[in-house]
Amino acid sequence: MEKIKNLADLRKMKEGMLGKMSLRENSNSSEAIIQIKVGMATSGIASGAKETMNYLITELDRRDIKALVMQVGDMGYCHSEPTIEVTIPGKEPVVFGKVDTVRAEEIIDKYIVKGELVEGILPANYRTI
Amino acid sequence: MAIKMHILVCGGTGCSASSSHEVIAELNKELEAHNLTDFAKVVVTGCFGFCERGPIVKIIPDNTFYTRVKPEDAKEIIEEHIIKGRKVNRLLYVAPDTNEHVSDSKHMEFYKKQVRIALRNCGFIDPENIEESIAREGYAALGKCLTEMTPAQVIEEIKKSGLRGRGGAGFPTGTKWEIASKSRVGEQKYVVCNADEGDPGAFMDRSLLEGDPHSILEAMAICGYCIGADHGLIYIRAEYPLAIHRLQVAIKQAEEYGLLGEDIMGTGFNFTIELRYGAGAFVCGEETALIHSMEGKRGEPTFKPPFPAQSGYLEKPTNVNNVETYANIPVIINKGADWFNKIGTEKSKGTKVFALAGKVNNVGLIEVPMGITLREIIYEIGGGIKGGKKFKAVQTGGPSGGCLTEKHLDTPIDYDSLVAAGSMMGSGGMIVMDEDNCMVDVAKFYLGFTVEESCGKCTPCRVGNKRLLEILTKITEGKGTMQDLEELKNLSNVIKDAALCGLGQTSPNPVLSTINNFWDEYVEHVTEKKCRAGQCKALKQYVINPDVCKGCTACARACPVGAISGTVKNPHVIDQSKCIKCGTCYEKCKFGAISIK
């Protein structure tokens, strides 16, 4: 293990650790950042929710967009899996259906980056407590 | 595949005692069994504060907060939550007011009003991993002080922040450091951390050391830089084995990383830290007694002055601060005094950690901004009084403090308002009492503690407190007189004025404050021989209601001293002079004919 010889070393180590801690840091301030829930029930997984989730995490990370991607259970839209729910701070959650990696990219490009709505929004049919 | 979920499990003393370590082992086993080790990982953290319902397991990123998790629940958590994303409802916290499951920690009343500065890393990082601490700005404040600030500038910043000692008396920390820095310049000096937490029911310092030891080490080094010391000592009681272990690990890691030792971060500043174990005497929390104990002498206080800043450990200038005080230092340096002094009240800045205990629904460790009211603490964070009973008083400041009552519920809490209300901040124990607590009995409990912990060096404390306890015992046994009540007051004031150290000077506080706030109860004990809370056993009277008694003889046969007389099918009578108030008759009666007066 390398000794920390100066302040720059300490800062470098801190930067190096950020990736490992970002999950916790982001969840700490979850209201302030974009939250994406991916439906990962049987029907979701069967229609490729895992690939969608992996894509979202890597792509958002690559673009340096601070977001919290979580897996959740069945959201009740088995006809339109994989489904994701995107909550931009200060806005109502929006649910998108049939999100494969292509659609996921479109959602990041248009809704998350520019705030434009995209085709294929599902009406919210529930309220969470 | 990158790790997408963190499973945080509390490894503090409270949760360890309810076998959180087995939960950790089971969770790891299940992760391995399902090939999920590259998807989720278990992190052992410090205290989440919600000790009432440990062991606590928190799932990141969704902040799901599972309480009272048993080892056998691990399988369900992994298979349902981690794999399928479905929360395990039965393990969620249930809000006491609405009886609904609370989905995550963000929605828990317990956390809503809290501001975590000293506890910023507790329950968030793995305390045995220095890199997680560094990721959270650990040692950045030390680096900033050593490279960008002079000692005088650091002291000025601390003074400007308005930080006051969190050990109880509330002395301004910056001023304390300034005195130590100007004392006997150029000589060997020492930095001491007082981790001798002795109040009954207090566990703030222990949780801090267990959850975030590096912040304390860092702050001690900053203090050393300011006052010109190259060595620090942490005085910790031997009955805190986990905190000691975490400190040992932390010191070793900090030395390996070059953050303690010689030439720290290439600045030429040297600082080392060692641990000193105390045997758990309450008086050793007093700084002069603490220093004597560290020197290997008897843990007895000496008269101040000289203050430790002039002549402390080994007769060298020494700065003594409490654990929580140190925990605030790195944040003040990193975020600036102006950020810190916006929190709190005019004369008490920042936050205070309290160990909330007693008759509240949510017992635990909380950190709140100064100026919060007792009502917010008890009814919002604490979730109200257990069993819907009536609030009676809060004891703050432990054996040195006093009671606050209903009329103080809306007083903003800070150092000065608590003193004005006849109590004190103390180190942060907060014991909530309901209608079932007898205030004379409470005073007696604290006096019993003080008598046992008095070192015996000065007469007012050694003899005076013993006499106080005797009078209180007399009153609770129904033998007190009005003269006794007057003597309680007089003697208390004499001890306050004449005792040598802080322990003796404050030991009559529980008596004086209960007399002030609950005079009626004292008088009732003396004149009516009645304890309204039913706590003073000798004042209890078991009485048989002749209208309800069927004369079944069950009570008479059960009475161990033959105090009950009566014939079959006729009402029985209890002879009060023989009765030993054991309550057996009360339990045996099938007709509810026996009542307690």
C-alpha cells in the first residue's frame, strides 16, 4: 500500500473511491437527483429488463449524469415490459413501456437530457404510499 | 458487472448484541449461493441510531430500512429484495401513529428532523475501512489545515464557528485551544480525547467512535497542529471493547497510510495517538481526574486552577475535549465556520447528539440542531410516549442534570435555556419519563449513582451525598417529615457550593430540580404517605373491597406473612402493619377485589 505523501495523493485517493461510494452518496440525496426504477419482476426480466438496467447504468455513468437506478418489483404493466419509471426532481414520475436499449437511449437523449416527452408513456395507474 | 446494491448492516454494540454478526454472515452466504457477489455487497457500518429495533439492515440505493432482522431473514431479503426487487414488508418499520409500513428511511419521522453533522458517517461507511472515510472527506480537513492555514487561522475559524464543548459544560472550543496554544510555547504538549462516557443511559461517544473513528483521529491531529502538540491520548473506558477495537484498527490504518506518524502529508508535522483505558469510574470524566488516571495515579480530581491547558498530563500543557466536540471539527474546517454557525441558536451553534431513552417509542441515537424543542424530539423523532401514557418529565444531563417538565416542552433546547430551566445539556443523555415514574424515586436513583461514584476526596460530596440519599430513602419509605424536605434543600445547596469538582458540585441537581418541579409529589410522600406513581413500594397499600370479595380464601392462603384474615364466604381484610407489599394477593384474586392505593 502506497503512503499518502501529500494533499494531492489524498485527493487522488478520494477521487478513486468516488465510484465505489456513489451508490450510497446518491441514495443519500435521492430527492435531488434523477431516479429510475426498472421493473424487474418475472415478466420484466423475461422481456429483457436486466439488459435495459445494465444499459441505463453504464450509459448514464458514461455521460456523467447523476442518477439513481434501482430495481423494483412488478409495476403492473406486464403488457408493456420492460417498463421503467423516471422521476426528474420536481416533476411527476413518468412511466415508459417496452424499453429496450434503443428506447432507453432515446429516453436519456430526449426526456432526461432535454426534458421532451417521448412516445410510449403509460398512464400511471397507481399511487405509492 | 458493477456492484449495483449495497446492503448496509449495523455493526455497532447495540445491533451486535442482537446478533447482527450472524445476519451479516447469512447475508454473505446467501449472496454467494445465488452468485450475486458481483451484483450486491454487504457493508458493516456503525450505528444508524435506531437502536430500539436492531439489528438494522438498510438496502442501498432504495434506502429500504429493515428492522429487527434475524439471521433466518437473510434468505428472504436476498431472494425477494435483491433478486426480484420486492420489499420484505414484514421487516419494514411500522409507524407507531399510523400503523403503516414505512417503505424507506426517507419517510421515517425518526430521521426527518435530524441534522447529522457529528454522526455524518455513522451508518454510512465501513468504520474499519479508511478509504471509505477518505471518500467522505476524511483527513481532507487535516490536509487543508497543514497546507493552507496557520494554527492561529484554524483557531480563529473554530472560534468563529461558535462550537462549544459537547461534554456538558459548553466551554467555547476555539478559546480552549487558543489558551492551550499560548501556554508555555515550545514545550511538550498533549491532546487528549475524553471518551470516558459515564452517564447512565448515554451512548453517544461510544457510537461515534464505533461508527466513525477516523474523524476523531483527524480532529485530534488538527488540535495538535493548533496548540503545538505531537502526541494525542484517547482515554476510553475498558468496557467499550468494540470502540477500542475500531480505534486500534483506525490508528493502525492511519499510520500505514501516512496520515498519522511522522511528516504527515509531507508537511513536516508529526502526530501520534495512543489509547489509555479507564476502569469505568464516573469521576474520571472530570478532566483533572482523567489526567491523573492516565498518569497511573488515583482517579481523583484536583482543584482548578491550574487548568490542564497550563499544567495537565505529566504537568505539561494539555487540551482535553470530548469525542463529540472533536467530531465536529473536520466539518467546520471543510465547510467553513460560516456554514456551521448558521445552524443552531444565537449562543449554541451546530447540533447535539442525544441518546434518547426511557418511555418513548423510538429509543435511539439522534442528532438535532440546537434550538429544537423537546416536543419535537419526544413526539416527532421519538414517536411519542410508549403505550399512549401521559408525559411527565425528561431527565437531561444525567446525574449532573435535572428534569424538564411539560411547561418546558416548547422551550428551544440549547446550553443556556437548559441551565435556565434548572437542568443542563450534559453529554447528551435524555431519559423520558411518564406518569408511572415517581420523581422522588428518580432523584434517589441518581443519588445512589453519585454516592457510588464519588471518589471520596472531599467531604461535601462523600458525606453530603450519602446524607441526601438517606433522607430520600426515608421519604420513599414513608418515614419522611417536612423538616426533611427543608434539609434536602439546604444540604443540596451546601454541596453545590462546597464540593471540589464538577461531580460533587452538580450531584444535588436531580434533587433540586425534582423539588422545584414536583414539590407536590414530595409533600404527598411526606404528609399523605402516598406515591401517586405507585413506585415506592413501602407506600403502596393493598386493600380488599368488601363488596367485591367473595371470601374464597385464595389470597389468605397465598399471603407469605399471614397478613390476611377472614372466614370462608365472608370478606377478608389485610392487616397493613404485617403486609410486606409483595403483591401476591393482588395476583391471586380472581374477582378483582384487591386494589392498590
